[in-house]
Amino acid sequence: MFDKIAKVVARYDEIENQMADPQVIADYSKINELAQERSEMVELVEAYHRYLRTSKELAEARDMWEMETDAELVALAAAEITQLDAELETLTARIRSLLVPHDPRDDKNVYIEIRAGAGGDEAGIFAADLLRMYARYAEMRKWNTQIIDENATGVGGYKEVILSVKGKGAYSRFKFESGVHRVQRVPQTESQGRIHTSTATVAVMPEIEDVNITIDERDLEITPTFSSGPGGQHMQKNATAAHIVHKPTGLSVKIQSERSLTQNKRLGIAIIQARLQEMEEDKQHASVSADRKSQVGSGERSEKIRTYNYPQSRVTDHRVGLTSYNLSVVMDGDIDQFIDALTLADESAKLAAVGIVGDQ
């Protein structure tokens, strides 16, 4: 790991020297290019310098602890060693994180698409539970959420629902939620008290600005429809909802969250584009997903990624083997422990792919 950092630091120092050269300063294009490259390195270089300073301070504290005979100074040195050890561990984790190849989608807003799977009405109720869990998580992070498409059931659930989450870093936190979620509990409609297993699928798609997928409007079937469910009298009187079908793939979406047909059509096409982009990237990254499956799972919809067991108040993420016995808190949006563990596993897999393993 530190061999790779040394190369980055050497290049950083070279850029610093070039940017101080009068001839380079006079070249506006060159100075901008160097400044951009420098900005991509600065966090890692600064973290590495803090690591070196902390390592030196730790060595000095250990020398004092070994050489001092005064009990009070020995105790102070011991306390300092404990503090510096913790700082060094934090800095090491930070450096490892900065070495991970950056996913350009991480800062983007997301669409979270939740669909009821096996289990009838109970699967739809579970889909609603997952919707609330994600909405609460976003709320705790001060992100904006909006239901932009929904197909509700008559028992308080959803056949499918799409939640828009807008906030910096939303994709980086939600991206590992894609897959099959499984619930084990006694359904509300079950009179015999038997435990049922139901599922819901989650797909997380980044909001795409620089769209690589272009859609021929002749491939779209756009039908204005009346909005359903809560939405106010304005939405009920006018056919403002847009039902859009992408004929070549059969992908469809009905958008009713905006107040005009034009706005709903624009948002619906953006979601179709995001789905097509995700499908294309899935094809391109199929081999990478297979290689990483043992680390954090492929994220494919056929894979059961997490189980929510109500009788035991247990939530288990099968990709990293992490279990929480505080299900009610998890369902109220406290899912950071799972996201953090999955992020760490993903970072480790990416570091291993570039030749950095363990605590190097």
C-alpha cells in the first residue's frame, strides 16, 4: 500500500514544482490541467503526511514509556500511546479508502424501485416497510425524498413503488441495497399464527445527468392517464399522469408526482433511461460482478441479500455475515451498520484487485 502512496506523493511533489515554474504559470491550459490532477491527490497526500507525523509521535511515546521511571510520566505516555494508536488506525482506514478507485456515480441522487415478490399481500406490506425504512434513513441524513410512482394494494402495501432520493452521496449509501430482501414473520392477515416467508426486490439506480443511453421517441408509447391515490383535486380532474412503455424492452413506468403531463413525461423518460443504463452496465460488468460475488454479492435481483426475522428480532445480511438483533431500530431507518460493512468489504475487494491486501 505504501509503495503505491509513495508514487502518488512523488507525482504530487512534481506537480507542485511545475506549478511554481513561471513558464507553466503563463500557460493557462497547462496550469488548469495540473491543478485538476493535484486536487485529485491532495486528500491522500495530506492523510499520508498526518500518518507519518502520528507514527513518529507514537514511536516517541513508546520510547518514553519504556525509558521513564517516573510513574506519572509513564501513565501519561501510556495514555498518549492509546490515543495515537487509535488515530493511526483511523488514518490507515482513511488512506485505504482514498486508494479505492472512485465510482463516479457515488455522489448522485437515486431512484429506489421496490417491488413485492413472493408472498401475496404480505409481500406488498413488506415492500411498504422497506419504503419507510429507506425514507427514514434519507430523512436522518437530511436528504429529500419523493414517491414518484406507486401501485398500491388494498391492504396498506405496494405491488411496486419508486422513491426518489436527492442528496449528495445518496448512491454511495444505497447502492448495496439492490437485490432480494426476505422477511419471516406472522402476517397481519394470518389467523393461525404461522410464520410466513415473503420477499421484495429492490433496485437502486443513480439519477443520470450525462446520459449515455439515447432513446428514440418512436420506441416509446406514452399514454396520458388520470392520477390515482392522494394528489389533490387538481391531479384528479386532469389527465396529468404519464404511462410510458419502452417497446423494445417492455420497460414501463407511470409517473404522477408532478403537476403537469409534460413534467411527468420528462421524469418518466429519465427513469426509463436510468433503467436502460443500469441494464447496459450490468452486461458490461458481468465478469466483475462474478469475481466480487464472494465479497459483497453481485447485487442481482435473484440473490437473497438480507433476511428480516421478526420472531427473533434479527436482521442478517448474507453477503457479509452481519447480524443485528435490534430489528425495530433497523426498520426505523438505522441501516448504517450494514452499509458500512458492505462498503468496507467492497473497498477491500477493489484494493485486492489493484494488488493491495490486508493491512499493508
